[in-house]
Amino acid sequence: MIAESDSSSEVLEPIEQHTLWGLTPRQLHDRYWKSRGIQVVPIGSPGIEIDKHAELYLLVSRDHLVIMELNKALELMCWLNPDLLMIRLRQREQSEYREVVEARADGQFLRFRREYESSTSKRQARVALTTNPEIAYDWACMDDAARNWAKLRQIIPDDLRAAIRSEGRIYRNDVDLERAQFVRDLAQEWKHPRATIGRVKPLGEECWVDNDAAETDPSAVTGPIWIGAGRSIPKGKSGVGPAVLWDHPGMRPEPDDVEWRDIESIQTRPERRIEEAATFTSSGFKRLFDICFAVVALVLTLPLYPFIIAAIWIEDRSPFFFGHKRESINGKEFRCWKFRTMYRNAEAMKSELQAQNQADGPQFFMERDPRITKVGAVLRKLQLDELPQFWNVLLGHMSVVGPRPSPFSENQLCPGWREARLSVRPGVTGLWQIRRTRADGADFQEWIRYDIEYVERATLVLDLYIIYKTIALIFAALTRR
């Protein structure tokens, strides 16, 4: 059972460990990922509450604490949309040092001492990301054994699973020195711990202190330093980060909690402003790519035109093409051409069939639409009806990849969506066409979502991926009856 609760979902640690702001290193690790909208789910923790407000779940071993960049992983998840992304994390070999805090027996701070260590050996770990809370819960209920990664691969089908290699930092949670090193490194990595830790306050630019910490002169600290409850840097002394002053054992606070819904800044997906993406969508390179691709596509498909035209003529005579007014970049109207796939009286039939519309929003969709000819059904299944749109690409009305071309009436339904999609040329294919699920009541929302997502994140790599997936869908349709 997956619990949805307001209580803390962090894995409890033995109280004997050092704490900072009332939190053990494992709990700090969980709060760090929580600030990014990700719930950490260690294996072998069946009592954990899987919170459905989390955007992603990070599956890890109980022995590991990890810090890693997510841009590559999140881009892949956005494009492939897998149920599970397995990440083989590797730590580079490097020389390291550690900062040691020297204190008297009564806890009075004396000084920092830096100890250099020999080069670390290459270390690897496996982690995984998923959006599925059921998978996260299954992982939590497994035994803490290496074979369960193989078991996870057996549970998730190949087409719903992806894998990448990435670099990061890996720490052993069962080794005191590594736990301490993790927290020091986290002080450098995590610039705003207040996002998920309510009892801290800033001191200067990079220092964070507990509400119950003793007074420290801001001018005495340099670099990232985290100061726990009951601690301070004495007058006349200075502190150089990265460094951590753990909670005083006699003043260890109770850990606070932050609700998932109260996290103000969750950044689990790489954001790109429309203006930045526009440097690609409006570039001469994209236009050149469109022209070259359209020329190749027309050369390869022109031999099909006589057969398609003949088939349309035999079933329903002329016209062979259907042109409908659509809007391009900046709202400029053009006539978008397709091979005709409906009977000539299709518009009159539509008003009679409106009550049977299975689509939400401005679209009209019927699983068995009587307006579509037999030839048209085949053309649509193989997306051959779209071939004349490559002429629109050559004329500059359209791009190979972009939002679906829509008429003026449809573009007025959502102003934000309209402004985004009309900032680029519409496409012969696009993100919506390869991602849509046809789920009841969700098709129009998906249309808006994927159009805006493309406009915000357009790149050549994304265009190539969409083209690849479109071709794959066409070949998949050829194999289906």
C-alpha cells in the first residue's frame, strides 16, 4: 500500500550519529533531493511513506549517499518518458582533503585543520529515477541486495526502461568520515537549504546557521559554512569553508519538516526560456535543415503520388488534395495541404456527428469516423496524407518539426498556448504527435502541454529525436493489422 501522508517520509537514523540542524547526514541527503522535488527511496525500507506529491523518486542503496547533476537524465526522461531510468554513477579518481575541526573536551572551538588524503579509487554505484510511485514502493520493499537491480529490470519491460552513465559523487553512509565529507560537499553544492529546512537562517552570503546557534560575526566567515545548534565561531577567530559545525550534543534540536506542497521552488526539469529556444527555432540553420529534409522527402515520396491520386479517384473522384487555412509564425495565415482522406460532404456530416465526438477541446475525433474514406483510413494510418505538407515547408509556411498547425479559431482558446505556438513555425510532425495518449478528457491538455514544451526546449537533438520516433511509429503501423 502506498501512503499519502503529511508526516515525514525520511528514513530514520540512529540518534548516536552527529546531527546538523537536528538532521543526520542521511536526512540532510533526503532534504537536499526533496528541495528538487525528488523523494529518496532507499532499498529495504518498507515502512517509508511514498508521497504522491513528489515529482520523481530516486531509488538508491541504503549504504549510499549521492550528489549528481540531473540535466542529462531529466532531458532523457522528458524525451523517452520511461517508467524507469537506471543510472550507472561513476566517481572520478581524484585527490581529496578533509577539514577537521579541533575543539576542547567541553566543545569549545579551537581551529580548523586540513588533512590531505591519498587518491581515491574509482567508485561506482547504481541509482534510478522513476515517476511511478508503485515502482518506488516495490523498490522500498525489496531486500538490500545487488541482485535486486536485475530483478527491477525484469519487472519493467524493455520499452519502458532506459539506462545511462553519469558522473557524480558517492559516499558510504556507514562510514563516519564519508558521512562527514558528504555534508561538507553538500555545503558547497546546496546554496539554499532553507527550501526544505525551516530552522536555518543565512549569515553573510554562503553561511547558514541554526536558529539556536550562538552569535557569530558574519565578517569572520569565508566560503560555505554550516553552523549547528549551540555552535559558533568565537570572537577573534575566523572560519574558512567548506566546513560544518555539528549540533552541540546537549542542544540537539528536534528535526522539523516541510510539506511537499509547500516547497516553493521545485526544479526537476531543465528549464529554458522561450527566448533562448528561439535562437534555434528562428535560426538559419533550422531553416536550411528544413529545406534539405523536405527536398529529400519529396524526392523519395513523389513516386507514390500517382498511386495515391489514383486510389482517391477510384473511390471518391476529385479533388485529390485538401487545403485548410492555418496560422504560421506570428499568426500569418497559409493554406496547409494534405491528400484528401474524407468524403466530399464531410463538413456537412460533421454537424450531424458532433454529439459522438470523443475528443475534448476544439478537436473532433471518432474511433470509427464515417466521414473517412477507405483509402483515407490507410493514408492516415501510415501518415501518407501529410506528404504534401513538405511543399509548405519549402515555401516557408511550416517546419519539419514544430507544433501542430491550427486555424485561427483553435488558437484563441488558450492565450498562453497561442503566444507560444505562434512564436515558431508549425511542423509536419511534433512532440504531441509522438507523445499523445488519446486518454479520455486529456487530449487537449496534452496538446497544449507538448506544444509549449517543444517551444521552450527546442534543439536540433530534440528535432532529430521526434523525426526518429515519427518514422518508428509509421513502421509500427505497417506491422499492425
